[in-house]
Amino acid sequence: MQSLDTIKLTSLASCAGCAAKLAPGSLAQVLKPLANIFPSEDYPALLVGLREPDDAAVYQLDSEKAIISTTDFFPPVVDDPYSFGAIAAANALSDIYAVGGEPIMAINLVAFPDDLDQSILTEILRGGAEKVRESGAAVAGGHTIVDREPKYGLAVTGVVHPKRILTKGGALLGDKLILTKPLGVGVVTTASKQDKAQPEHLAAAIASMSRLNRDASRLAQKFGVHAMTDVTGYSLMGHAHEMAHLGGMDFKIFFRSLRWLPGAELYGEQGIFPGGMGRNRNYFSQWTVFDDNITMTQQELLFDPETSGGLLMAVDAAQADALCDALIAAGDAASIIGEVESGSGMINVVP
């Protein structure tokens, strides 16, 4: 029987080091034939989910309340079962926060090998449950299947006022861009899988991935953020493009203003990237322009897939400094990383 001391969960995962999403180009092709099955005009109460892609679906119940629904799950990104559970839960909850809502209930989604010690699964579920409790929501049940590799996540229900929904579209000309967490989860966790990561670097990555975006979302509401998304598997470049495209704008990103997890740039220089980086680069580079002074390693770091990353916000320039200060005071590693320009979905990266 394997023990918690000897099992290496990431060795069982087909894509450790990142939340392995289907490649963006492939996903677009899969969904294209389904576009007309649910015409948005037939579902007027479904405020988010049919018209434009976003972080969660939102269904209006009445003039004061709308229900948010989302789900996310993936194979282990770290070996410690409890930490994996907490990270997966924080990642799933993040989509509720990304649209400006509050979670109220979660359902466990579990795939687990029948030849692994079940105490490992207990620890995964405990990590997830305690993170859900921290959010103020409750785990109300779940579903399990047998699979050759562990997978864990949540289906989450939340609430939001219909007039306070934050979507990816909506960035305005002159807005400042704020990111609330440091980047580099993919390279650090991949280095860990290869036994090349320093323990303190992995610990910092786990702490960042486990941090809820709750306070950041509440501050986004308070300061009147215009558009918002969370930065996850499609990288900063991919999720920034989604925001820029849906807002009909271009984004300018200042590389010098980005914050990185300890060790991220070091492992990037060593070429330690998860496979998702290449998929993101191949697809999203068509909407990305790099200044000649941005090195190849720096470019690849910007396509690095994140897990349970921070919130990317577009906010009025007059509010940006105050919002950033409030985020930092609340414990987020926030920084102003760019600005919104006229355009049609391009991301321009400058030193």
C-alpha cells in the first residue's frame, strides 16, 4: 500500500505542472458546430454563457439576484495531496470571483485510481473542503469515478447582483490593467516535477495558488472595475487577449511591471516549461506583438499556463493607484501592469 510519504502524485498525471486545458484552437473547433443549438434570444435570463465566452455562466432569478455556475478540475500539480486539494478548490472558486460574485455551495468532482491508498483521497478532499469553508461556501456533495490518474475539482454555485456582474468585455480606452498575483506557476511546478525546484520556490507557488481571489474580487466591485478575468491555463497573453478582444481594444503590457514567483525566471532561463506553454504560444501569438528588447525566454514566460492565478482587471486610470494599494493592503501581490489602447484585441508587450 502506498503512503502519503512515498507517493508522487504528479508522476501519475498526464500533464503535471499546469491545469491541462484542451488547446485553445482545438476547443474553438469543437464548439463551433454547437454554436446555434442554444440561441441567446431564446434564453434571455441567461445573462452570461451564450453570447460571449466568459469565466462562468450567470442566470438571472429576479431583479436582485443572479445565480453563477462554474466547474473546474485537473490532475495533480503538486505532490502533497492536501495542497493539491486546496489549489484545485481555489482554482474552481476563482471563476465565481472573476465575475464579481460570492460562492455559496460546491460539489466535489473526483477521479481516483482504485489501487492508490484511499487516505490520499481523504487528504485531497480535506484540502478542498477547508478551502471552500474559507470562502464562506459549503461542500454539499459530489461524484466519484475510478480512473487511472487522480483528478479533483469542484462544481461551484455562487450569487451576484444582476447589475454588478463583471465580464471579460468592458475595458475602456485609457483604463489601467492590474494583476493581483505573481506569474510563473507553470515553470515552478514543472521544475518541481523534474526534481529541480528549490523547496522554498515550490512553497511560494503553492501559497500563491492556494490563495483565494475573494478579497480582490470584492475590491474590484468597490472600485468600479470595468472588466475582469482570472489568469489560468491559457496564460497571461491568452486571457489578456480574450479581454482585449471582447472589449474591442488593444492592451499594452509593461514587462518590467510584472511580478514573478521566486524561481520562475530562473527555471524559464533553463527552458523548464510545461507543454501548455507551447500550445498557448502557437495559438495566441497571432494576437501578440513583442518589442525587440523582449527576449525569447521572457516571451515564453508570458505564455506559461497558470493554475489558480490572479485576477486581471481593467479599471479607470483615476482609480488604479488606490485599487492597487488596497489590494496590496489586503495581502495580494498586485501591480499595475499595463493600459488599454484603441484597437481590436492585440496584446503589445514592451520592456
